[in-house]
Amino acid sequence: MSENSNPNNVENDEFNLINEDSDYKDLITRLNEIKSTIALLEKAIFK
């Protein structure tokens, strides 16, 4: 029987988790920027 889990798979999984974490942080940052922009637009519209 061959073993599916090898060191390369573990390293790839760790790399993918790091990338996903980074992607989520980038997404949250971008969403916060959009939120700020919307707040500024609302202030300008409702003056």
C-alpha cells in the first residue's frame, strides 16, 4: 500500500493555509476600505 501523506503534501497544505490566511486578510482590508468610502459618500449625499 502506498501512503498518500508525504512531506511534500504537508508542506503544500501549510503553504495553502498561509495563502488562504493572507487572502482573507487582504479581503478584510479591502472591505474596510469600501466601508469607509461608503461612509464618506453617505456624508456627502446627506449634507
